[in-house]
Amino acid sequence: MQNQTPKKDRFTLWIIAGVILLCLMIAFDVRTSSISSTVQGVTRDVLAPMQKWSAEILDWWRESVDTLRSLQTLKEENAELKEQNDLLLQAYSRMLTVEAENQRLQQMLDFKQTNLQYEIEIAKIIGWPASNWSSRYILGLGSKDGISKNMVAVSTSGLIGKIVQVTEATAELMLLTDELSSVGVRIQSSGCLGIVSGNGAQTPTLTMSFISSDAVVKEGDLVVTSGLSDIYPEGLVIGKVVRCAEEASGMHQTAEVEMISDFYSLYEVMILRNVQSVPTVTANNNLASGVPQ
């Protein structure tokens, strides 16, 4: 083992010396020497595959680096485009919101111009029912804005309800759907009278009671306020009859009324102020126990 080690060392030295000599021969350029040219040619042929391989490796490395840079650039551009897209979507959503609000306000303005007999205050809804069982909204106007109890609230479609409680800055609106709500009404086409009552927030229709047994009530008949009340002015639209049936007693008919106004898509309501009271008129048997408030 000890004798083999010096031999390996000498062999290694010879290889190193040969490589140095070969390098010197390549580096020493004797233009007129055919031997030098031959050696250089042989060296180039020997080293060509290695140089080609090195060049390919270098090209691959450059392409990989360029690809990584491109991917990073694309990632940054994609993030920027996503941010811009989010901003555009937000702007578009705001534009649609403003457009819808402008459309609602324009409809309310048109309503005010065609109903000059009323002094109208637009109130924004700031509180919705806490559950689907409630039929009351909170409005962002109160006594300091001239709002008082029993004022009537309408939409551009028709009657919504009335104010039942007022604070300095807010008002509570009871919708027609509330079980405590009742309004004196008439069928617009025939003039027959009745009382419309709410059935609760979960029921999408109202009930019209105390209709004369001999009155002709048809599906699609328009139901409006009768005006026989100190609260609700005459002629406010409530809804349309969807069906009518005679009560078991045979004394009256009862109709199911589909509301005109969509209470659950409201953002603002119109409060009718300074509504002139209509003198109470003696009604026929249709109203049974009197005029509802």
C-alpha cells in the first residue's frame, strides 16, 4: 500500500505537467509553425464537444433566468390588472347604485309634481325589520323634521303605511302588512267599500273584509283608500283583488288583495304632510263597525 501511493502521486504529477504543457502549447502561437497549428486544431476538435455543451448549458441558464424574470413580470402585471379590475368593478357597482338611486328620486319627483295637493317629505329607511316576522321600518326623519304620528307613507306605486312612533330624529313606520294595520278602502271600479287589514309580514297579501254580499267584485279590480278617515287621503292605491269569496254567514264577502308596492325593495319612502282631513261620511253597511284609522 505504501509503494502504490508514490506511484499514484507521480502519475498525478505527470498528468498535471501534461495539461500545463498542452496549455502552453495552445497559448504559444507560432504563426509559421505547422506543428503549433496542428496542435491547436487537434485541441479545438477535442474541446469542441465540451465547448458546445458549455454553450448549451449557458443558453439554457440564460433562457431559464429570462423565463423566471418573465414569470415574475407576468405575476406582477396580473396582480396589477386584478387590482385595476377590482377597482373597475367597485366603480361600476357605485355607478349602478347611484343610477338606481337617481331613478328612484326622479320617480319620487315626478310623483310630487303630479300630486301637488300634498306636502311631501322624502325619508330614507335606516332600519329594517330584525326578522321576517316584523312589519315595521325605522326612518331617518323625526319630530325635528316636522314628522308626527299618523302621517301617511307612500311609494311611487301606492300606500305603504303610517307613522306610529316618533322621536326627535327617527320615526317608526308600520306597514300595511302589519296585523294591527287597517285601512278603509273601496273598489275603484264599483265604489263598494270595505276594510283592508294586514296578515303579518310572512303573508304577501292583504285581506279586504266587510264587502257587501251583493257587490260585484272581480279579479284584477283596483283597491284604493276610501277617504273616510282622518288619516288616509282618498284615492291612494293599495293593490288588486286576486280572489273573492262569500263569508260563511252570507252577510259579507272577503277578498284577497295583492299589494302594488314592493315593501321589501324600498330604500326611501315619501311622507305626506299637511293632508287635509276629509269630513267623515256616513257609510252604508259595508263598514260594519265604523271607519278604521
